[in-house]
Amino acid sequence: MKSEPVIVDLHAASAEHLASWELFVDELEQKILPFYLQHELRFDRYGVHGRMHICRSVMMAEWMARFYRARTQAVIDFFAVRVAVAFHDSGRQANGVDLWESDSASNCVRYVIEALGASDYAHGVGALIEKKNKSADPLKKIVQDADVLEIMRPCCGHGGLAGFRREFLNFGGPNDFMAREVPGIAAQREALVQEAWRWIQSTEPLKAFLTDSPAYMRDLLEHLEKQRLKFPLLSELLQ
């Protein structure tokens, strides 16, 4: 049985607040990235699963979510996607194989309950993180695709773009039932892969300069602003 997309029914004012990309960036910097700063201080000195990984993953997920909303009939819960991606490594206690997905999901659930006071919904958002629980939920696929694209980076030992295993990317692939009727989806898929790699290459050297930044994500967005022509897909997040 296919799982239905996670959809939240909120009062209009709350829905507007939670749908705001700008407000989410504030939440990310103030309440979520501190988890990853602690990782960097304790076991992740080189930021393998640190703030850069999370910010880039959030950006890639945001672009895919907007693509689906604009080009398909899919109902996208942006709050769920953003928060699940942002928390997906928050429970880690070491790098390497992720043995702490359930801890990351629990962190996510607590955050959503604090934000909305909606326990059932919170557990649905947290479930988007855990890969062991197979699901056809399109939101879960976006969350996982963001991670798949981001770990293309050399420090993960995956060989960069040359070693990228496209079969693990759902977006625009043969099993992407949301987008299979979108004209030119194969070209769009490859464009996303190529741009994700260029963005990784462009931002990886910034890690050392952003170590003490209190506005990590906004610094990355400012970097993107300066290179709009080089990153036409991700630059849509600046509009």
C-alpha cells in the first residue's frame, strides 16, 4: 500500500508563517544548525555531516520541492520537507554509517511538536528521515534525494561527479511518478546533478571561513547571489 504524502492542516496565519522560506532560514540558523555546530566541535572537525552538508541539502530539497509544485499536480508540504532534511543527521554521534537515524527523527519530532503542538503530524515528519522504512511518499523521496545529491562531495569517498551513482537519485528517474510526464525531465534531472556538483565545488572551500559565522545559511545564499549565472537552478531560491 502506498503511503500518502504528509499534509498539514493549519490555521491560515500559521500556514503562512511555516511556508515562508525566509522565516525557515531564521529557524534553521537559530534552532537547528547548533546541533551540527556541536557535531563539528565534538567528532566532525571537517564538517562531513556538519552545517555545510545540511545547508546544501536543504537548498537542493527546496529546489526539488518547488519544481514539483510548479510542474506537477503534487501537493508539497514545504515545512515537512525543510525540517526533515534539516534534522536528518542531527542525532549522529560519529561519521561513517548512520546508526542514529531514529535519534535524528526523534529530534525532528520534538522540534515539530514544539512548533505546532501536533504530535501525529510531528511523527509523520520525523518518519521522512528514516530510510529503513520504505515508502512511496514523495516527500520522503525529496528528503532522500537531497542527501544523495549532497554526498557526491569528495570527502565522502564517492568519487565526486565521476563516481555519482545516478540510479540512487529518484528525481526525474524512471520511478519518479510525479514528474515522469513533465516535458524534458531527463535533461532537467541531469542539469540538477551537474549544478549540484558545481555548487559543492564552489562552497566546499568556504567551510574554513564560515566556522564562526552566526548566519551560515545566509552567507551561503549571499555567495549564491554573487554567482547567479553559474547556478541558474539554485538561484531560483533567491526570488
